[in-house]
Amino acid sequence: AAERGIQWELRRALEVVEALVDELPAERRGACLRAARAAAARVDAVSATLPLQVVHGDLTTDNVLRDADGRLWLVDLGDVGRSWRVAELAILAADVLGRTDSLAQVGRAVAGFASAIDLTDDELEVLWPLVVLRGAVLAVSGASQLRIDEDNAYARERLEHELAVHDRARVPLRAQLLEQVDELALLLRDDGGDDLVPRPLRQLHELVGD
């Protein structure tokens, strides 16, 4: 079951985007495909080194519940499968980015994950490209679902979020860092200097968590 090859598995992301990109409005297709192909090329360069494991596959705020005793529960195991370990974090980071539009909040999520998992250099290098790929998969898949079921209000609402993730993720990370530099500066433990831009996730995973 772990090797089902579902469309949400990020090792298949470019395949899914190329198959479904025509579901998007015409004015969105080119940008989506270019961003996905560029991101996939960066991931492919180090994919052989990325650790694999069984992942939840949909680690988003929709699937984390808190009970009356304050305990957290992770629900919806429909996307569980074998994938890159860092894909789990990329999915979470994409969700946080789409909901908050804040790299600082993304940094908090990365910091929490990295406090439990010792991410490799290559995993840090591909984290943002995987966020881009997740956004692209969400966008094309959401558009496809809405075409199939035009009266599905939930699908229409979700597509708005999915397009927001895609639109934000494909903005060059350098531009986003500069745009939010004041907020990020409040959270960085140390000044990353020039290294902050070419290796942004190395710094983001060191953001303080509170």
C-alpha cells in the first residue's frame, strides 16, 4: 500500500502537473508549468540522496485536531505512502504559506519539524522547490476536480486556497524574503548575512519557535 503511486506523492509532482495543467485557466498554465519544471529540475539534481520513508502525505491544519484535553490528533490517512521524508515538511510548509502568507510562520513550522528530524543539506536545498511543486499539484488537481463536479461548493472553496498556495509559492523566494525581512529579522537567532538568500531554508529552519 505504501507504493500506491497516488497523485499527491511529490515524487510524481511534475508528471501530475503536466497531465492536468490544461485544467487551469489559459492565463495560468504557462506560469504553472514553468515553475513546476524549474522546481523539479532542482529536486532531480539531488533526488537520489533524499531519505525515503512512509509519510502521512497531507500534513495540513485541516488534518490536525485538538481534543478537550488538549491532545493533538492527526487524521485522514488517505494519502499515506512512501515518499521523500522532506515531502512531509514541504506539504506542511505549503499549507502554512497559503493560509498565513508569512515566511516567518513557515519558518516556525520548519523549526518544529527540524527539532525532531535532523534534515540533511540536500533536504534543506529542495524544501522550497517541493513547496512550489506542492502548490502546482494542488492548483491543477483542484481545477480538475471542479471541472468534474462544478456544483461542489467545497471543491470551489478549496480551489481558492490551492491557487493561493500556488501563486505565493512560485514568487521567487528572494523577493519574498526581502518583502518580509522585518518580520523575519525579529525571529532569526543570528544574522544570516548574504547566506540568507542562496540558502534560505538553512536559516528558516533555525527560526525561534515562539
